Amino acid sequence: RCPGFRAVITGCHASASSLKVSQVALGSWMTDLKGSEAAQVAQDTVRLAYDKGVNFFDCADAYSGGEAEKFLGRCLKDYRRSSLVISSKVFFPVGPDVNERGLSRKHIFEQIDKSLKNMQVDYLDMYFCHRFDPTTPVEETMRALDDLVQQGKILYYGVSEWSPVQITKALGIIKDMGLHPMTVLQPEYNMVDRYVEDEIFGICKENGLGIVPFSPLAQGLLTGKYRKGQEIPAGSRATHQADKQINNLLTDKNLDIVEKLLKVADGLGMPLSVMALAWTLRDKVVSSVITGASKPSQLESNVLAGDVELPQDAIDEIEKILDYHPFYRKIG
């Protein structure tokens, strides 16, 4: 089973949560639902994740036009609701109308009901603001989320790709208005994208927020499947992902880093993907890593990371390879 759970908490703080999540979670961003065979593989992956001890399943209303939520709901409906931690997100357009997007009270209220119906549940354990909405006052968004907590439609809430200033502003509003506290953040975080370490880690530790990062394997770059001087593997994400995010990561610099990291992973006797996930979990501010898996074998490998504590000499070697320096990065 997926060993070990962490609370969505970073210390003894008034806003900390006692909700416990598996250190490795399963996300639905890239779930392939095209065709019965692909859907069956996806279902097998979800069920294997549960059998391996994964209790945290993440989705969003915009994934596959709402079909990802419906699919996940069908897969999880046979399990005890109390054994599951289910999350979704709101922000991106779900229709052509001007009010079918963003973080207005109207859109949030309409989408939470749709997400609950799609996923066949009475409540979500966590609900995230997918991106920041500059067209809606933060006060309106935070009060709407607080109302959903009071109504029992969500238990905890947080944000995804928000800047440190935006997060800090929201936390101040929550405190001033006496709202239910924000509990969790879901930013991107991995070996080659470490911007959250510069300010957001500190904000979370000071305010008792947990981090559940997405893309901990950098779109697949940190699996070792993409190698310098070799053809892109047939059927991999780089051959079909519409927004080409993984393709943009396949630079000579990143591929050189992968080659060096592979040697460290080989020395530890583990796949690069497991080492990369364990590295992301090395700081206890990270409650869980949200992984994607297109087939059960990938899930089998990913869950091993929950039982790995990297030795300090390996962490030091990884730091030399990554050679990270703080930098400005557009968020969202």
C-alpha cells in the first residue's frame, strides 16, 4: 500500500487542518477518455491507486469539458466516501457566456453544484481557485468559498497558481473578515520549477497551509523517458499534448540535467520518477504530490515514493546538479 499519510498542515497554527492525505495523489488533468479501451485503462489506474492506499483524487471542472469529473465520480462511487479525499477546481471557462468563467460568486456557486453532481458526491473535501481572477474582488471570492464551507458543500479550500502577493492579500482578507481559513495551495512544483521555494514556502509555514503540488514530474521530463539525442517515444505526451508544455521543457539544458539525475537515481537503486517525487516530498510543507498516470504501471512506480527518504548526500548531489537560483516567473 502507498505508505504514509500527511496532514494538510505545516505546524501548530490556528488555520491548520487535520485532514490527512496520501503522500502520493492521483490527478485527472491528462486522463485519456477517448475510446472505451482508454477509459478502461484509466479506470484500472484509479482502482489500483485506491488499492495501493492512495486516498487523494484531484480533478477540475474544466478537465475534458467536465467529463473528467463524471469519470472520476463513476470510478470512486463504489468506495466508502469517508475513505476518500476528493478535490476539484474552478476558474477556467466552461461555456461561451461571460459569466461561465472566473471566480465570481455566481460562477463559483453554479460550478460547485455541477461538480458535485458530476462526481456523485454531497461535498468536496478540497476546492481550489484554479487561477487568480483580476476581474473579481478577492473579498467576493473568499466570502463565496466561506459560504460553501458553511453550507457543507466543501470542507476545505485553497488556491492553485496564485502569486505570493495574491495569496497574502487573500489571507489578510480572510483574517479581517473572520472567514473560514484557507488550508491548502496547489502550485506547480518540481525539480526544474522551484519558484514556490522562494516566498510561498515561507507564507505556507507561517500561516499553517499545506502544499499539494501538481506536475511533480515536470510533464514527464523527470521520468527519464525523454533522453538527449534520442527520438521522442511513440505515444508519449510529447507526441500529442495540444499545448506542447512538455515539448517546451525538452531543452538541451533540461535533458543534460536528466542525464545527471539518472545517474544519481541508478546509484540509489530506484527509477528517476520515484527519486523526483521523493525529492519533492522532502520538505514537510508538501503534504502530497499530485501525479498523473496514463496506465497502471506508472501508478505502481509513483506510489513507491511515499516510502522513500532520500539520504542527505544524494540531496546534496541533486542540488549541485540543479544549481537553482531564485528568479522571477510568471504565475498562472
